[in-house]
Amino acid sequence: MSESAKRFVLGQLQRTGVVLNGPNPWDPQVHNDRLWARLLRDGTLGLGESYMEGWWDAEALDQFLFRLVDASIQDAFPKDLAVMWSLARGRLLNLQRLRVTEVGEKHYDIGNDLYAAMLDRRMVYSCGYWQGADSLEAAQEAKLDLVCRKLDLKPGMHVLDIGSGWGGFLHFAAERYGVSGVGVTVSKEQAALANERTAGLPVETRLLDYQALEGQFDRIISIGMFEHVGYKNYRAYFEKAASLLKPDGLMLLHTIGGHTSTTHGDPWSEKYIFPNGMLPSIAQIGKAIEGLFVMEDWHNFGADYDRTLMAWRDRFDAAWPALAGEKYDERFRRMWRYYLSSFAAVFRARHLSLWQIVLSPRGVPGGYASLR
């Protein structure tokens, strides 16, 4: 089994320009021959876990993974048990509503010190906008300003941020555009730090599930949260947003998007990074907003996520000597680098997109002017 598995995997690698134990920085160096059978049995879950356990290395990890993704090598592998289990859970259960706080507890609450070291000074944990930007700080500020301009924010407006993270957007919008606002998150660590950082501004962050929200808002934004909603809840999400938005308001949805409709996530990412994560498609979003919103603008700058993720990885690597210890061990370091590198590879191959979608309840009178 091990030899036949090795022949199969190496045969697929030939299509990618990767050489086993080769001299290039993207060539994998294999330290454990049990890897081949594990890859056939566990697919992407096995690839990520075996890297975490030190079974293989690649100096340029992102470049190695990019070559695999770009060649769609995963399509040649048989459906593994991890994928079938993920598919079954997605079909049979609604874990995004059954375990509303799980992603907060297992991902966003793991340590503000980690995120402060990895992210920009505003701790914005979503794709930057690199048009004309030469640093992570500039790219994130450009993204925040782009959102404000797309929503035509004016002083005195009341803004809702669904999935507000560490409060970076509301902080920026309150200072630069004179708005007040409410943010909601299911992460205790995010809520506490966000309120500390925005003290004195007319904004607040609540530890609250978005479905428990009440009130009326001039504008609604949601940046990097829709990936946690789940396909069974897309319609309910937009129904809730529609009930909270004033008739002449605007909503901006910023989300990673997949190019085909799915009902489950990636097994490795679900297990180690984003519990119950799931990426929407154009068709799923379109169906979910039907009869609720007019789609005013749809902007794809997914290629910018590659650069954002690599900037985060560089900052993580630079901060590792200070972070390393009992809380973040070597297995964590390898897991986190694999996470950032693999996501960068998928965006680089253009297998995923990053969308900003502007919605209005009844259509903007005279039309909406798209901004870039």
C-alpha cells in the first residue's frame, strides 16, 4: 500500500513542477515515508496535519502549496473520509447556529498578543486593499476608507458592524467620518479590547450574536464575518440585516467567496482554524438577497488577499521569538504558518475571491456610483 500510494502521489506531483527532495525552495523535503498512505487516506487534512507533525518541510511553503492548488491536484485524489464527514455534517446539521460561539472561543480568543503581533496597528483581520499601498498599514487603511466611501458615510450616521472584530472599522469611521456605531462579535477577547481601544468615541462593541440585534441603522457593514454564517443561514442573515437597515440605507458585505456552491468547508481548516467555516458562492448570495435587497455593486479584489496573508506571515515569523513558549508551541507555529501559507496559495491561484458587495433595500434613486 505504501509503495503504490507513493507512486500515485509522485505521479500527480510531476504535473506541478515539484521535485521530491529537490533543490528548489518549493520542493518538499519528506522525513517520513508514511506520508504517502496518509495523503491518500486523509487528503487535505492529512497534508496539513503531517506538516504540523514535521513529516515534511518546504522552504517556500506558500510556493509549494500554490503549485499543488494551481494544478488542481486535489481533484485527482479519491474522496477521503474527512471530506465525506465534512459534507455529511454540513448537510445534516446546522453547526453555525448550534455552536454560535465556537469560532470565537477556538480562533479569535486564542490570544490578543498573537493578533496584535501579526496584524496592523488597528488589528484589522481581513483582506487589505493594495491599490497604491506599499505596506500592510497602508493597505488596511485604504480598505477601511474604501468601505466608508462606498457607503457614503456622513457625520451623525448610525452604523452597525456585524462581526466587528477588535473594533478597527468603527474606530476609523468614528474618527474620520464622524459616525456613531455598534459592533457585535462572539469573541470575548475581541469585545473587551475593542471597547478599551474605542473609549471616548461614540461607538461600542457588544458580545452578541447578530440574530439578537435590534434597532435601526443608517448603514450596515460586515467585514470577514459572513464566512461563519453557513449556507443554511444565508437567507436568515440577510432577512435580519434588512430588518435593521433604514429604507434609504446601504449595506456593504465584505466576504471571501468560492467559485462553486458548496455545503461544507475544508476539513483541515474546519478542524484547526475556523470551526464550521463555509464559503459562499455568487449563486448562494444572489438567492439569499432575492426580494430583500438591490445589488448595487460587486467588487472582486481577491488577488490582494495573497499579499495580505503573506504580510501577516512575515509579521508572525518576525514576532515568533517573543511569542514562543508554553502558550504557543512548535506545533502551533507550524499550524499557523501552514494556515497563512495555504490560504495565500489558494488566492494566488485565483481559486477563491474576495468580494465587496453593496446592497440597498429599494435601489438608490438615480443609481449608485461604483468606487474603486
